[in-house]
Amino acid sequence: MKLVSKAALATVLAIGASAVMTTAPVEAQRNKKEEAKPAAPKITEAFRVPALAADTAATAKDIPTAEAQFALANAAVSNEDERFINEQIRLKIGELKKDPAWVSQALDYLMTSPKTTPENLAAYNFSRGMAALNQKKPAEALPFLRKARELGYPDPNLPLKLGTALIDSGDVEGGVAEIDTAVKATKASGQPVPDTWYRYAYGKLQAANKPQAANAWIRRLVSDYPKPENWRTMLLTYRQTQASGDTPAARNQRIDLYRLMRATNALAGEADYIIYADEASRLGLRHEAVAVIEEGQRTGKIPAGNADAKSILASAKQGIATDSSLASLEKEGRSAQNGRLAALAANGFMAQGQAAKAVELYQLALQKGGVEEPQTRLRLGIAQAQAGDMAAAKTSFTALNGTPMAELAAFWTLYLDTKAGAPAAA
């Protein structure tokens, strides 16, 4: 950011003290308006010559000459006019050198000088805050960045920089709130929000042990950037924090997460495919285990000689050969007093990829009752999504508000939104 007017500064230095002192009184006698003008700066030749040389060298990006001439000018300063010009040159050289110490020293004077205009004061405060950030002094940067905002400094990155300073000063929630302001302002301007903003807020909230707030930010990342790697990060984070353990409930949650990873192409390698297939097999979803292993082999994600994959595949196929038919389980489910068998049959049909049949039986299971309703309703929504009925799936997911399955439902709803090309609001 260039805060010094090169033309104005060079002009003042080129005119010299004698010209200023002889012309100002003449102009004042000619016109009363001229009397109201600020007095011309008082510049001595001892200061003007090295100051002009320093400014000229800085404009030419000749840092060694600029520094040498500035040292002479700095030693020759004899009044406030010269000091005001001197610090502008210091600032110019500091920006050229990318030296925050030079920049800070110059700005500390310029921000307190009565000669500084209001519009420059806002810019000076922003630049001073950035200099402190560059020196890894976030707490020192805060008052300057806040003052720049108070004075109306228009840089669109100001809330982001303020958020960074707050977070690095220990106020994670306050900093994230500022980043949220930056995100909303960027969206309102019609510009894309950089994915790094979402990742930064997410990472800081994770490190601060605020998982719910962190998950909200990574959902925003996925909403704007529904890439497989972003889906993977979001869903694996949830698995590690909310769907760990070896209970049937945790295993069922993981299956529904893996189904979403599969739908979003977020299964990254052989470990993902093998763990998913193993979980499915352990829950009796053998057709799904076979489909997952074979997909991994077909796409090259699972090497042909992988022993674990071969074992899971052989075991699942053997189980399929001895399992009772789904047709008979469906028949029993339709005549049963409660919906448990219908839900089991629906699970089997969904594992086989028969989503429409699964939808019918999940609906029957909910109607009969006696089932784990949140899980059954979640799987109804998944089956509806797989069958292509997005509106019905959304309705099923929305009904899970306030239940332990609500976050899983929110992930699936986000999938429907991004699939339809209508990202959820940030």
C-alpha cells in the first residue's frame, strides 16, 4: 500500500525553502482566499537536498542510496515541517524494504501529526496494524485495525485481518465472528469467498475444542466448494468425534457416513473401502460389502492382491449364499405386528441398491412402529435420495431436527443442496 503521494512530496522538495518563502507573502497580498491557505512548509537546504535524493532513489527502487541519503536528511531535520516530510520518506523506504520496523516508526509519528488528513489517518492506522501483524504482534495490531474500521477504511480484507489478530491474541470466538463478517460482505459483493477463510476458521475452532462451531464452518466450506476432499474432511471429523466406538449405534452411524462418502466420491483409498465394507459386513449388509469391495477394485483404489479385501469379499459372498431371501423377509415384515422386520428388509434392499423397494419398506416400518425412529427416518431419506426423490428425502431429513441423527441428516441435506446446484446459505 502506497501512502505517500510521490508527486506531491517530490514537488515540495524540488521547490526549496527560498521559493516557498518568497512566493507565499506575494500571493497572500493578492488574494484574501490565499491567506486562508495553510502556510507553506519551511524547508532548509540542509534537509531538502538529501531528502530529495532519498525520495528520488526510493522511487527508483535504489534502496542503498535511499537509505544513505535518508540518514543525512534525518540528521538535518530542524522543524516539524521537515519531520513530517522525513517520516513520509521513512515510510516510503520501509514499504520498499518490506521492513515493518521502519513502517511502524514512521506511522507512529504520522498518526499523531496534525498535518495528517483524515483519509490518510484511516490508511495509516490500517498499515500500522498490518505492520504489527507482520511482526507477529497481534495484540498490538488490534487498536490500529479497529481505529481504521472506525474511520471508514474501505479495504475489504479489514474484517479478516481483524479476525486474525483477535484469534492470534486468544479471542477465537471474537475472531471467527469477524471472519464471518468478512465472508458475508464478500458474498454480498458477489465475489467468491476464498476456501482458505473457511479452513482457517474451522482449524482454529477445532484447536480451541469447539467442535459444533467448527462443524458449522466446514459445512460452509463444503457448501461453497463441494469437492471430494472437503466432504472427506468433514465426514471423517464427524466420525472421529461423534461416531466412534464399537456399539451397534455407532456402527450404524458410520455406515450412513460411508454411504455419503461414497455418494460424494470422498472414499480416498483402499483403507476407506475396506473399513466401509467390513462395517457393512458386520451389520449383515453383505451385498453392500460386496459392492464396495468390487467398486474399489474396479477403480484401482484397492490393489488386486489386497488380502483383507479378498477375505471380506469371500466371507460376504459366502454369507449371501446361506442367507434367507429378502423376499421372504419382506413377506414376514409386511405381516408382522411391528416394523422391525420391515426395517431389516429395507436395509437389505438398500444394500442391494434397490432404493425404491427400501423406501416402501422403511415407510411401512415407521407406520407399524416399534423401530428406532430417528435411524429409520434417516435411512428412509437416504433411500429416497438414492431413488431420485430429492424433495421427499429433504422432508425426511428435516423431520430429524433435535435428534441425535440431526447432524447426519444435515450432512445429507447439504449433499442434496450441492447436488442440485443450490448451496446452503452461509
